[in-house]
Amino acid sequence: MAEQTTPQTIGIIMNGATGRMGYRQHLVRSILAIREQGGVLLADGITRVQVEPILVGRNEKTLAELAARHGIEHYTTDLDEALADDRWQIYADFLVTKARAAAIRKAIAAGKAIYTEKPTAESFEEALELARLADDAGIKNGVVHDKLYLPGLQKLKRLIDSGFFGRILSVRGEFGYWVFEGDWQPAQRPSWNYRAEDGGGIIVDMFPHWNYVLENLFGRVESVYAKAVTEIPERVDERGERYPATADDAAYAIFELEGGVTAQLNSSWTTRVNRDELVEFQVDGTHGSAVVGLFGCKIQPRNATPKPVWNPDLADAHDYAADWIESPGNREFENGFKTQWEEFLRHVIEDAPNPFDFLAGARGVLLAEQGLRSNREGRRIDLPVVTLEGAVEQAGADAPVEPATSPAAELAGAR
């Protein structure tokens, strides 16, 4: 058997790099940043493998402008042509959710390693099928888990691993901001996000995030109770035309985690920010608590906890915010998207570990799907253990996992 040689350059098909996330986080802040530093550093601490992207999209003029702006040699509107070319070993997908599964199937058939945004598909059934297809084909695959790489959550993981919390009791999270309706101010998010028929909705968008955050920091999500709401019924799109918002723009959920931890997470594009960051989690334990965001992490240990006394007849002059201690970073954190990209490249090049695969992505899709079901049926839904063979019910689960309908149909059933 011939000895495997390390490539000098690895080619990456970037499909959807003209979109908001594909361009900012994946192209500019990840792949081009890796190219600028001379490539990805391998495990030996010496060897670097350079990256070379090819941009794929529908508009040749936009692709040409983007390529010229960043000194990128290759671009095409023909995905099939790029997939057939051996120069490109990795397929990266940043398309809208509705178009993702079909493109990933093509990449699997072409034998490419695959790295994709989430959700990986519109239904759990399809997401699980993609995981099986990739496994059967021996395709290395990865799904973006960017929030785990944020400085705030890295500090939180360090606290958990050190035993700072004692027994963790609960997690409370607040995510969101006001997304303008698009009339007197342009919206900060694309209009398809608010159309369920196009794969939009905050549950579909955010529950896959919450699944990987919760299961990797605290434990597997065992049940979900969710309420989804379309609070702004009409918005204005990029062309200035009014359209009905058919997708949920706010969701309120309780998750039960293995080990008895309760997580309560609110997600909203219709809330005005009164917190330090756009997302914050408070973790309470018997020995201490922490409040973490994208970057910050404040702690309050047991022996420095004040003793509040509730008196509704008197104004409380105590400065509770001053009772928290800022946790030091103790190291420099890079952009989380870039860090995960480097890990995936090492996985492809030298078989480094990669726990964030299509199966992990399927678990996130399942949580979103069952969150919508919970909203429709108005009850708590138990979640099965997910394997490549299928969904294995927990002992005592209340009902089997139902085949998915579309998000639009789920919300229609709830109204």
C-alpha cells in the first residue's frame, strides 16, 4: 500500500459564498484568512497546507467581482463542472436550506469531502439519509458548530470541566434582537428567513444551534416543549414589496437534558436588546453561577454570593451587577468559524478527530422538527437517541417520532 503524501494545496468548492454568511464568515474571515496566514498548520507543528477556493453561484458578474476583489482565480456558475474536477477535494455549502440537500447529494456522488452550514436538510428524515449516504460512501463530512468556538462559550466549557458549578441545576438563555420590518428601515436579515415555504423560521434557524450547544456543554436534549409565534405578520422584502410572514419569528422553549438539567431558551427577532450581548446564557449550579455571551463571561462563586432579602415595600439599592467577577480569557481566541474550518481541514488532510458530522447535524434538525411539533400539539415531546440506523426511542417515551412535514405545514397546523 502506497504511503499517503500530504498535499501542498487543497481545493475548496464554496457554493453560496456570495450570501451573507458564506461571504463574511466562511470566505473572508475563514478561508481567505487561512490563505493569508500561509495555510492550515498540521499536527506536526511544521507542515502547512495552503487552501485554494473556487466560488460557485448563479450570477457570473457577482462572482467575477468577488473574485477580483479578493484575488481569487477560479469561479463558475456550473456546480456539476466543479464537482467533476479533481482539483477540488472539498465541497462547502452555504446555500439556503431549501437547496442544500440536493447539492450535498451531488457532492457525495462526486466523492468530495463535505462541510456545510446547518440545518443540513429540511427534515430529520432527509438529514439522517445524508448522514447514511456519506457514511456508506466513506465521505468525510462536517457541519458548522460555530458557537462552541466563541470565547464566551470556551470560557464556560473551562468552568464546567473544572467543576466550578458543582452540580449544574439550570441553563437560561436569551437570544435575539429587533429585525426591522423593511419599510422605513431595511431589514438586517434576508426576506426568505420569514417565509416558511422557503425554509425560514427562527426554530429551524436556531434550534440546531441550541442542540449542539446544549449537548456538547451540558448533556443530550431528552425533551422539548416549545411555543412558536409569528409576531410580525407582514414584512417588506429586498425589492420594497410587502409579503406575508409565514414563518415563526420568535420561539420560547424548555429543554430537559440528561442528568436532570433544565434549559430555558428564548429566541426572537422581535425583541430589543437590554443585555450585554446579542446572546447570553446564565448557568446556575450548587457551587456557583456564570453569565456568558459571545465574548464575556462573568462568574459568582458560592462563597461570594450575596444574601438578597425580598421587600416589595422598599426600593432595592443594592448593585447586583457589581457582585459578578469577570472571568479572564487567559488565551487569545480566533474567529470561531475559522477555528472550526482549520479543524475540519486537518480532519480531511490527516484524519484528525471531527465529532461535528452529518449525524450531529441530523440531531439538530430533529430538535427543530420536534420543536415545531411541540408547538403544534401544545405538549412536551420526548426525543429519541439518534444513530445512523435511525431514531431509538427512550424508555418510557410518550410517542414515536413522526415523519416530518414542511415547516410551513407545521406552522399552519398550529394556527
